[in-house]
Amino acid sequence: MSRPLAVVCLAAGLGKRTKLSIPKVLLPLCGRTLVACSLDATDALKPQRTIVVVHHQKEKVEKELSARKSLVCVDQGKPMGTGHAVKVAMAALGDFDGDVLVTYGDCPLTTSETLATLRTLRENAPCSVLTAFADDPTGLGRILRDDQDRFIGIREHRDCTEAELANEEINAGIYCFDSKALRPALEKLQPKNAQGEFYLTDVIAQFVAEGKEPATMTLGDDREALGVNTLTDLALARSVMQERILVEHLNNGVLIVDPGTTFIDHGVEIGADTRILPCTVIGSGCKIGTHCEVGPFAHLRVGTVLEDGAEIGNFVEAKKSRIGAGSKAKHLTYLGDTVIGKQANIGAGTITANYDGTHKHETKIGDQCFVGSGTVIVAPSELGARSMTGAGAIVKRGSKIEADEVWVGVPARKLKRRDAKPAGSTREETR
Ligand code: UD1
Ligand code: CA
């Protein structure tokens, strides 16, 4: 589309109804914050400008968004309504001329496809309005239509008559405006309503009064319009987002045995032919190759990479660890800051003790290592290729097990070489 695009994301509200101390827009949803979900959807439209309107706990919101270099946060001051918020954003946009897409930082499920269509609909109208038929329209603005079904306005729940409340078509609160029509209309807003606020919806009423009919787009799936006000809303939004993520992996050939008990964050790569078994949790930023197996009851945390054919089994947690091709850790194991080579076997109950109370340290386990059951490796330590530990070995901090060596005991000491040659041909020594 040739018209320039500016995004205005409203995120100044207090979010009292969550009863939490963190700002609502920073609540987590499958590995992203609510506001990040909203901004990722608009970023896909490649806007020239993005303004996020902030106020309550703005330092925290600004900090969360600081990595997004292309956006600007603007402080609304005392929030005086959605119309006031957009007015503040328009001032920050200066003489920008083009489409202005207004979204909310607490509305994480609207897809970029929907937003792109909404924008296209704006073509011959002063604005386009996203609507939905909500199962429960309580608290939401209602779309008013005349007897020919033409859009005539939006009325807030608390300003509606009984008859208007019976109407289930709601205002999602997401719009695309022509900047030229928006600016003068914002100037004319008055806080004449039950809340004494400047309503953005009154801008649309002005267009109607001037005979300029807004376009509307009705969502097929009203869940896309879900605004998170309470933790119950958050739980619902999470389940919708989770379903989307799982469906995408399933469509890519990832065999997820039980989607109902599988939790995979946004931003996880999984290769085809990999099997994810029930009750598995995979955090953002994990990369899993093809022909891997994960679970049941596995927890892969940030920064974990499974190369092709690696297997992580029951009650295994891995954090910031790389598991080489064909390597296996199948039972009751913790791998933290650990790099494992290819074809290694990590026995049941192995623990890499990566934290000394102050710092995290790395463990290196070479190709074809065989780590005996119940081994504790205190990091930093290194196990050379093809080396072995005996069951229950405690590998002390700073150990360096050379290739092919076998270490056993508490603390672990070198026993022999794995490929034990005839006596005398190698130096076999136990420390
Ligand atoms: C708004 C719409 C309503 C719609 C609903 C959808 C108006 C007047 N009403 O109602 O028709 O059905 O959204 O969710 O627009 N915000 C600011 N600054 C402000 C006020 C709000 O940044 O001064 C932000 C809030 O943080 C929030 C969003 O704008 O993210 C919506 O504000 P909210 O007060 O929740 O609007 P509603 O009254 O729910
Ligand atoms: Ca709201």
C-alpha cells in the first residue's frame, strides 16, 4: 500500500482490575508481554512510525520496550480517555500524513492479517472500525446501526439504553483513520459522557454527522478482540494464543501428542518429525531440530538447543544448554549452561551443578560421553570425548576429564582409560 502508516498503541491505563503491582500491558502471554504481542502484530505491517502512549508506571513499560528502536513512547499525562490519548499521539506525529492505526496494548490477539484488512477497508472512508459479536458484551461499546444496517455510531455500555444494550455487536476499539480526517475531529471532542472522558468513539460519531460513513469490519472470531482487563481474561487469552502456536507447529510436521497438556511459548523453532510428548513446557527462544523427542514431563528453558535426533525425556530440565545430535538425557536430569556433543548418553539423575550461589558456570560434555546414573558434575567442569563416569560420581568443580577416561567415586577420581589397553602400555593412575 502506498499510503504511509503510523501505529498508535494505547497503553497508559492503570489496569486496576488485575489487582497486581505490575502494569497490565507487561503481563506475560506465551513468552511475550501483552504489549509486545500487540506491537508484533502491527510491526508486520511495516509502519513508518509507531507511537506508544504510556503513563501509569511508564518507566517499566518504557524499559520493556527499549529494545524496539523504531518506536517512541509518549507520556499522556493524566489519562483523560481514549480520544485524549490519540490526541497526544497525533501531536507526537507532527505533520504525519497517511493512515493512523489505533490499537491497544492490552489487546494481544488481533492478528496482523486482520489489521491489514482493516487498513485496506479505510481506502474510501475517513476511518474503518473493527467490530465483533461478543459472547459477553458487558462493559464494551455497542455498534449502533440503522434499519438498513448502516453504521451510525458507537455508544459506551454505561451510556446505552436498555434497547441498545441488547445489541451484541461491539466495538473492538481498533481503528484505522485517515490522519486528515482524524486531526480536526480530535480538536472538537468534548468530555460529555458518564465518565467525563474524551472518547475516541465520538470522533467516529462526528464523521457520521458529517455524512462521511466509516467502514466496518466484523471479526469472524470474536476472541481476536479480547482485551485483557482481569487475570481471567489473561488466562483465556493465553489459551487462544497457545492454540495458535501449537497449530502452527502441527502444521509444520511436529508431532504434538497431546496439545492439551503441551505448553510452547512464542518464538520456539521445532523441526519436522520431532515428537513432543505430553506435559512438556518449552520456553521462548528454544531451538529443536528434526527427529528429536521431548517429554513426557520435560522442561526446556530459554537458550536451549537440541540438535537433530536429540532426546530429552521424563522430568528433565534444560536451561541454556546445547544437546548435540543424537545425544540423550532421558530421565530425572538437570542440565544448566551445559554443552553436550554428539551421541552422548546422560544417565538417569544426572545433575550439572551450575550455580555456586553467586555465578553460573559451564559444563562441557564431549561426543559419545557416557555419564553414569546419579552423577553430579559441579561446574565449571569438562568431560572429554568418550569419557565415562560411574554411577553416583561427584565430579568436583574445576575437573577436567580427558578423552576416554573413566572416573568414579566421591569425589570422582580417574579409574582407568575406557579402551583399557594391556597393563603397562598406558599410564593408569588414580589420584
Ligand atoms: C474502549 C472503547 C469501547 C470499546 C473498548 C474495547 C472508548 C471510549 N471506548 O472502552 O467502545 O468497546 O475500548 O476494549 O474508546 N487508554 C489510554 N489512555 C486513556 C484511556 C485509555 O492509554 O486515557 C488505553 C487503556 O490503557 C487501554 C485502552 O486505551 O489499553 C482502552 O481503554 P479502556 O479504558 O479500557 O477503554 P474502554 O472503556 O474499555
Ligand atoms: Ca478495556
